[in-house]
Amino acid sequence: MPFVRIQLKAGRTPEQKETLAKEIIELMTRTDFASKDSIRVIYEEMEPENFYRWEDIEE
């Protein structure tokens, strides 16, 4: 059973996440990676205050 974990900043709509999950599942099925019923897409959302890039840090 493959698990696809996606880490992202919070803010995407449920519709956006569902669309992406559907595309991932369809691609994995089309390439014979796994069957549709065995794939799990998991979103791990981070709040903006828990995500930093170099550009975000003041010197």
C-alpha cells in the first residue's frame, strides 16, 4: 500500500487538494505502480509561522 505524503504550507482549498490527490492516484494507476484502492495521499499542512526559507529570516 503506497502512501504519498505531501508537506505544504496551509492555505490550499479542499478542492485543490482533492484534485491533486486524484491526479496522483490516476498517474500511479496508469503507470502500474499500484491499484487505485491501495494508494493513500496524505497532506501535512504547516502553519506559516512553522515554515522558514532563507528569504524569510532577517539578518
